[in-house]
Amino acid sequence: GAIVALVTAWPVRSEAATVVWSSRNVKQTEQAARDSAAVRDSVARAAIARAAARAAFVRDSVAQLEAVRVAAERDSAAKRALQRATAVRDSIARSEAASVEAVRAAAEREALAKREAAHADSMAKAAKAKRVKRDSTATSARVSKPAPPVVPVVTAFAAVPLPARAPAATSVPAPAPSTVNRAPEPRAARAASRITYLAGRSAYVDAGELDGLAVGDSVSVLRDGQSIALLRVAFVSSHRASCDTLWTRAPLAVGDATRYRSDPLRREAVADSTRRVAARGDSLRAVAVLAPPKGRAATRSARTRGRMGARWLSVNTDGAGAYQQPGMEMRLDTRGAAGGHMDASFDVRGRRTSRTSDTGTEVEQLSRVYRASTTVRDAQDHRRITLGRQTSPTLASVSLFDGVLLEAVSPTHTFGAFTGTQPDPLRFSWSRELIEGGVFAEWHQRPLSERRWSVATGAITSRQGSQVNRDFMFAQGWWFSKAASASVAQEVDLNTGWKRTMGEPMVSWTSTFATMRVPVSHGVAVTSGYDNRRSVRLWRDRETPETDFDDRYRQGAWAGATLDLLERVHAGAEYRTGSGGDRSDTRTYQLELRRLTRWQGSLRTRTSTFDSPGSASSLWSLGAGFDPWPQSHVEFTLGKRNTTERLTNTSDSERWQGVDLDLALGGRWYLNGGYERQTGLGGSTRQLQGGLSVRL
């Protein structure tokens, strides 16, 4: 029975076992599938993570490359701007040297005029002595001779009848010759006139040769009893004179009073000479009469002026080598060519620099053209076109450019437009790298107006290839009257393209400069101003510790006062608060004494202090000058500057001494030279320079 039961149950067990085994296989298959899906999901997630990381890396790399590209463009633009600013500073420095040369040339003309005046004085005295002797002889003759009949006597001056003489019996002895018609010797006296017209650096006064004024004379400009400028007579007619401006403390205005020293003997000699010429006859007067002018341009005559010169500079620094730099320069200006329709300007300068150091000698030679332009105008000077390398006073922010400038001029306003390229900042050669253009407008007072003012505005754009270099607008103006004077200049940048991508705002107030001067009483004035310009182009021919101090701490607002006494004493004080993240205070005090002794000596001193949380600095300087010979000037300077960096606890002290000599030779030649030594932590630097130029 058991066997039968076992045999009967075996298929059932086998079927159950088969079911169990199949169930197990299904579970294993499902588990394997689940494991495979998990593996595939893990691999997919890893692939997705790797793809996301790769995409992030690519984005970071692209961003870094873009940042590097933008930074490189910004550095390149900054370097080009620095090179252009340096080149413009050199150009302006040489313009300042030209101004100094003009002052020396005026001094030469003054000395020549003095010699001519002395000669005229001697001739006048000789003529007076002859008249006294003639009168004495005539009086002695009247004692022994009867009186002749009254007849008209014609002289070089006029027909003057001689008075009837008394008979010899009733005549009285003649007085001694030493007292006959003897008058006191006339002395040079102060004479007054006024400014009637202004043109650039030239001022015209209503006094001339018949008023005792001669070429080379000095003319002081007075306002409220105070001397504000010194002029030198360049051209003179009978009752008019054109003067060059030597220096000025305030803008000149039509109607300003002028004062000069009039010599009666010279004036009498000129009047006598004029009367003698007038008495020669109608033929001379007919020759002197000019035909009526046909127009403004027809009355002009071409006039070319200029100068040529050579200079030499040597600088030697302890531990840093030395360099020698000889140079040549030439400038020519032609006015009124082509019947008064054309002007031309040319300014070229070359230099050869030899630098010597431990590694050897390096030689560099440059020839730079600072100006080469031609201006064509109509007969009334209402329309002008200027071609070539040029500058424009209204476009101060543009500085030097190669191109064309169009101007429409009237007595009260000027409208203009320009386009061109900026020259290479190193060699000043023609370049197409930066292309610029713009428009501007200027309004000003009418000619001969007592109040002087000017307002100008414009818009300028520049491109470097297809990229924006700079787009900006500017507004500037100045106003001058007896009550006050003020000037203001503002630039506003418009940022587009890559500048907006870099995070710059749409509009940036990039440059602001304002100043004001108000006279409060005789000899006392109050000054104030504000300056936040990021870069300043300097009108100077060299840098000194004083100029470096002023440039470093110039930004901010300031207020001060000046005092002038008897045209001999000048004193001033100024307080300046710095702008930026850290507050700073700068104080400056100065005193100057002028026209000391017969050598026209001068003495000046200055002290300045700067204080901020990060650093402190102080400066003291002393200068003295005198004129040992006619048409010469010697200047001595010395000073000390101390600087302390509080964050690093380091300090530096710098001292300097120098001497300069200016000498005019023969009315056309000008010689100058100087030596300066600076001593500090970096060692000693010695600079020796000299130059010789001739006026054409």
C-alpha cells in the first residue's frame, strides 16, 4: 500500500517541484532584470553627471576666455590712452617752451626799444641845446642892433611871425645863456590807456608812438587798482599799439585800464620827426596815402614767423644708468597768404636718445610732426576749412588728430564738425587704428563787450575697427567780469556694446572741473573749485617734486584766498579735501616778493601738507631769481619732500636743488640752460640741459 501510495504521489510531487522550480526561476529572472535596470540607471545618471560637468566646464572656459579677451582689450586701450596722453604732454611741454621763448623775445625787443629811446633822448637834448644857443645868440644880437621890421618866418614847424623889437637905446642887457628859456628836464611819467580789442594772446591799446610808447615797452594791465597782467609792445602806430601777453592772473577784458611809462623827450623827438616829414611837401603825403581797401582779405599781407632751435639733455641716475638726448626742432606759421585767404602751420621735432646701462648702450631716434595743417577761409572769415594734422581749442578732449575741420563763424557763435584719425602715439606717424569724428557749437560775447563769456558743447565718437572706443558729450564755459570769474568743464560718456556687457552704466559722468575767483576788496580775492578728472594733460616741459605733489593730490574740492600788496607782495592759502574712498586734507601756503633791488629780484616760498588714513606727505620749497644783465634771468630753487606710508610703516625723503639761466642775444637768439639734482632713497639723479634757438 505504501509503495502504491508513493507511486501515486510521485507525479504530484514532481509537478509541485517543477512549479516551485519554475517560480524560483521567474523570481531570479525578475531580480536579474531589476539589477540590470539599476545598473543601466546608474550608468545613465553617471553619464548625465559627466555631461553636465563637461557643459559647466565648457561654459566656465568660454567665460574665462571672454574675460581674458575683454581684459586684454581694456589693457590695450589703456596703454594706447597712456601713450597718447604722454605724447600730448610732450607736445604741450614744447608749446610752453615756445611761450617762454616769446617772452624772452619780447624782452629783447624791450632792450632794443630802450636803446632807441636813449638815442632819441640824446638827439632831443642836442636839438634843445642848439635851440637854447640860437635863442641866446639872437638875444645878444638884439642888444646891439635895431629891431628889424616884422616879417613872417617859415620853419619846419609852421609860419611864425617874430615880435617887434625895441630900439637899442631902450633895450636891456640879455640874461646869461644858462638861464635863457631854461626849463626843467622832463622826466618819464606814468601814462594811462585802455584795451580796445583782444585777439588770442594779443591785446590792442589806444596809445601809440605819439603818446610815448615804443616797441618793446612794458604795459601793465590794471583792474580795481591791482595789476592783473603784463604786456609787451610788439607793433606800434601813431595812436595804437599791439601787445603780446607775457603773463596774466585773470582773463583780460576790453576796457581794462593799462599803464606804461611815457618818456617826454622821446615823445617830443617823435613829434618833431613827424612834423618835419609832414613839412616836406605834398609829394611825400601823396605817396603815403593808400588806396581804399577792396575787402578784408585784400588788405592783408602774408606774414611768416617761426623759430629753429637745438637742445641737449643729459640725465644720470645712480644705479640706473644714464642717457643723452640731443634734439632739433623747427616751427613755422604763415598768416594771410593767398591774399589773406590762407594760413599754414608746421611743427616738427626730432631727437636721438642714447641710453647707457650695465647691459650696454641702446640708441633710439624719433622724428615727430606735431602740426602740419593748412586753413582756407573766405574774405570775411565766416567760413573756414582746415586740413592736416591739427588741434582745436574747442575740442580740448580730442587733442591731436589728422583730418578735416569745418567751421562756420559769426561775431557771436561758431558751429563746426570734424573727422579724422588719431596718429600713432609713439612715433606720431599716420595711423588708421582709431577713427573719430564729431560736431560742436560755441556761443560767446560780441567783440568789444565789457563782459566776456563763452559756452560750448558737442558730441564725439571714436571707433577702433568695428568696436566702440569712446562715445561722449562735453560742455564747457567760462565767464568773466569785474565782479567775478568762473569756468566749468564736464564730460559725459555714453557706454554701449562691450562696455555695457562689462557692467558699465549707460551714462557715466567721467570728468568734472570747475573753478571760481571772486575779488572781495582791493588786492584780496577768494578762490574755489572742484576737480575729479581721471587724467590731466600737463602744460609743462619737465616734472619736479612740486608738480608731482600737486598732480598726486589734485582731486577733490578746494577753497582759498590770495592777497596782493603794492604789486610787490603776493600771498596765498588753500585748503583741499580729497575725493575717493578715504578722506584726505591738503593745505598749501605760499608767499612771493617781487621787484626787489635794481636787479628785479624775486623771492618765493611754499609749504604744503597732505594727510590721509593711509599716508602723509609734506613739501617745502624756496626759489630766488634776479636779472644780472639786460635781457637775462637767473633762477635758484631748492626744496624737500617727506612721505610716510602708514600701512607699511615706511617713509621716504627727497631733496632737490637747481639753477636755471635764460639769456637773450641780439634780439633774435635765445640761450637757456639748467642743472638740477634730486636725492632720495633710490639714489641721486642729476639732470643737465641746454638749448639755443633763433626767431625767424
